[in-house]
Amino acid sequence: MIIKSLVVGPLEVNCYIIGDEETKKAMIVDPGDEPDRIIDLIKEDNLTPVYIFCTHAHFDHVGAVPELKEDTGAKILLHRDEKEIYEAARDMAAFWGYDIPPLPEPDVFVKEGDTVEVGKLNFKVLHTPGHSPGGICLYGNGIVITGDTLFAGSVGRTDFHGGDLNKLKESFKRLLTLPEDTEVLPGHGPKSTIGIEKRENFFIEEFG
């Protein structure tokens, strides 16, 4: 498995490129900005993106989707509960003083329990609402990509439209039931493991 990451945009989002070494198929996760840098990273290993996977649709995670969709033809994957947030992403960006292009329609709405196949790699979709209604994580092959649900030492905020603290608590607890050696690849900040988060995350006691 090929795992590449780069920090993009003014809000420093972790964009991930996950590729199958054998087939060279790949998916781009949370391309928030700087599509040229993302494309350059894909070309380094001659990867062919088949999916653009959005853990959620806040503008800082989807800003480069239009350019990457046009360039690669990859299918855009999103949870149906996130469609309203996705459609409002340009307005949200403008409110924060940023400009993103119009977003193309999602190609596939994924749901809890679905499997995303990237070449010979399989990832399970976990619906983890709280930071946003349709927040999703991808779990498989020893990693979990958590978007803004779980960070190293912290969790996502819930004061944006569609946020829900009680749902975030449940999603947080659920992620911590994964094997402790699972590598956590979050939407912002450094990576971690489930074991470290079970011992050290600030919200362990608060979410009890």
C-alpha cells in the first residue's frame, strides 16, 4: 500500500493519496486546496485515481475537488447526509474570506458499512457524525482516516452548522474500539494510533 500525504491550503488540511502498489489504482482523500501539488504527488508513482473521497464537505476539505475531477475523472464519494454541507461549501468559504470553484455533483453516496475498493485494497466506510452530519471515516489495512472526527489528542469542533456534540461523543467512542495498533490519519495535525488516543486524548475523561 502506498500512503502519501501533504498539507494543503491556509487551514492546513491533510490530503492523503492511498494507492495499491500492484494495480497503481489510487484514491485522493480530502483534497482541500492546491490541486497542482496533489497531481504532482500522484504522478510520482504513476498512480491512477479512481476516487476522490470526502470525509466531510467543509470547504477546506473539498476546495480542489473541481480541478481534480476534471483532471482525473475520478468518482467523487460522499455521505448523503453531507450533501447540504457540500452544496453550501462555496458560501462557507466566502464567509471565511476564501474562494473555491463550483463543486461538481457527487458521483456516489456511500453509507455505513460500504466497502471502498482501490485496486486490491479494501476500506470500510464508518459513518461518524458529530463534526458534521455526514462525516465518515475509512478503515482498513491497518489505518483509519478520520477526517475531523478524531485528531491526535483532540476531536473536531461541533459549533458549525450540522454539528452535534452528543453524536461526536458516540463517534469518538466507536473509533476507540478499533485495534490499538491502528494508525490514525486525521484531517489536521500529526498522525497517531488508536492506542495512543485511548491513553492520551484530552477528551477521554470528558466524553467518559
